[in-house]
Amino acid sequence: PDWKLALDDPANPFTDIIYEKAEGIAKITINRPERRNAFRPQTVKELMRAFNDARDDNSIGVVIFTGKGTKAFCSGGDQSFRGKEGYADYDSFGRLNVLDLQVQIRRLPKPVIAMVAGYAVGGGHVLHMVCDLTIAADNAVFGQTGPKVGSVDAGYGASVMDRLVGPKRAREMWFMAKFYNATEADKMGLVNTVVPLEKLEEETVKWCREIIRNSPMAIRVAKSALNAVDDGHSGLQQMGGDATLLFYGTEEGTEGKNAYLQRRKPDFSRFPRLP
Ligand code: 2NE
């Protein structure tokens, strides 16, 4: 695709990510290759801004999430920014704001595809897991490093992994902090497909184009339905919001609103009570 920079605001430039759009696809790239695309608080703030824009832009149907270069998708939290309160910027107190980013990706009502070359480890591994699909290059390496550096993601990092690879493998991944190559990850159900590194973006864009051809509302409802059980009340709220959205588009829903605005009693008699 002919990628064009998005939210390219000289007054508020991105320093840690690249945000591009083309053909109804948004591409969000962590741009810290010298740190294997480890995220610091600034990186997460920028990612949240871009993901929010991709959600709100109704010309966008699917989001690619990736890392700059071929050595890493993301190596997790930048350990040099880690303090007792989480990860802290130069100007702020620490917090684990990447957890908010994970929730944002989960709730974004459009598919998010992790396009992984090189390492997806630590918090970077969790980020690929919370994406809807993962396309891996043949040089990709997956694993949790937390237990080696005194950290753990006991939220989606544990529960989503358990769903993806099953309870035994999830324990192995967390207790041993082993790395797995792309073929192993594929066998474990961690990724959707493995392609040669040089074909990674071509294949990912092919998947995006296929998704974009399909019904946006069907995809939206499918995503919220697939997450609903695991996300509990918040998953139901997302799906419930989809039901409300669909209802607002019906004549029956519109009759209720019109009657209120026209200060008359609503007439729902012409609407069927379907079996
Ligand atoms: C990713 C990995 C395996 C790559 O190894 P290699 O040999 O290809 O590269 P190297 O030389 O280790 O890394 C290149 C440069 O990037 C920095 C390195 O320190 C090195 O810097 P220089 O020596 O060139 O100055 N770098 C890489 N990852 C970094 C990181 N996460 N933070 C800061 N600097 C980093 C290898 O680099 C590796 O194992 N990295 C560490 C992975 C890790 O433990 N991540 C944190 C897990 S905890 C977490 O992400 C988290 C959390 O604590 C809480 C909530 C959510 C997530």
C-alpha cells in the first residue's frame, strides 16, 4: 500500500511510533528499534493516541500493529524506565499504562493484527496475544521474560495466554520463561500463520484486504462476542453496546425516539414479536 503518515502534527509529533494509513488499513509501528522496540510511557501514550484515532476513523476497517525493523516486534517494558510504581516518564510518576493499552486493543471494534518479525517477548508478547490475529515472520521468537527480570503480567498476560495455548503450556511459558520459534508458536496456537520474513507485510496486507471486504458490523459483533465470556461484565457491555447500536438503526427504535421528541405516545403495534 501507499502508506501515508497520519496524525502528522508538527506541534505534537510522534517520537516513539509511526502511524500510517492506506486502503482502509491503519498501521501502527513502535519505532524504538535500538531498544528492540521496548515501550516506555511515552511510547504507550502515543500508541493509545493512534489506536484511538484508528477506532474513530470510519474509513479504517483493520489495524496492523508492528515494530520497526526485523529484529523485534516488541521486547516489553523498557527496563530503564521501571521504578517501584511501574514505568515512569521523565516528568511523571510511574504506572503500568500498558495495561490500559491492552484493554483498548481488546475493545477496539475492528480487528487488530499483530505483524511480528523478530522478538515478541515480555510485555511485547502480551501485546501480540491481545491482538485478534498474529501473522509471524519465520524469524519470530515468542516468550515471557518477566520471571527473569522480576515481573509478571497477571492480567490478560495470564488469562488470554491460557485460552490460546491451554493451561499446561501457559504454565510452562510463565514458569520457565522459555523462548519459542515461529514454528513452535504456530503449533501451540499462538499465531495464525508463519510466512517468510520478506513476505510478512505482503501477507498481512492480504489478510487485511480480505477482512475489509466483509461486513463491518458482522466483524464488530464477532469480535465482541468472541471476547465476551472472557471479559466478563465489560465483555457483555461491549456486546450489549453492539445490540443497542443495531437497535438504534431499526424503525422500532426510531419510533420510540420520534414519539418522545414529538410528545406523543409511541406506537409499537406494527412491530412483530418474533418467535
Ligand atoms: C529482546 C531480547 C531477547 C533481544 O536480544 P538481542 O541479543 O537481540 O538484543 P540486545 O543486545 O539484548 O538488545 C539490544 C539493545 O536493546 C536493549 C538492550 O539493553 C540493548 O541495549 P544496548 O546494550 O545496545 O544499549 N533492550 C532490549 N530490550 C529491552 C528492554 N525491554 N528494556 C530496556 N532495554 C532493552 C533481549 O534484548 C531481552 O531479553 N530484552 C529484555 C526483555 C524483557 O525482559 N522485557 C521486560 C519484561 S517485563 C514487561 O515487559 C512488563 C512489565 O514489567 C509489566 C507489565 C507489562 C510488561
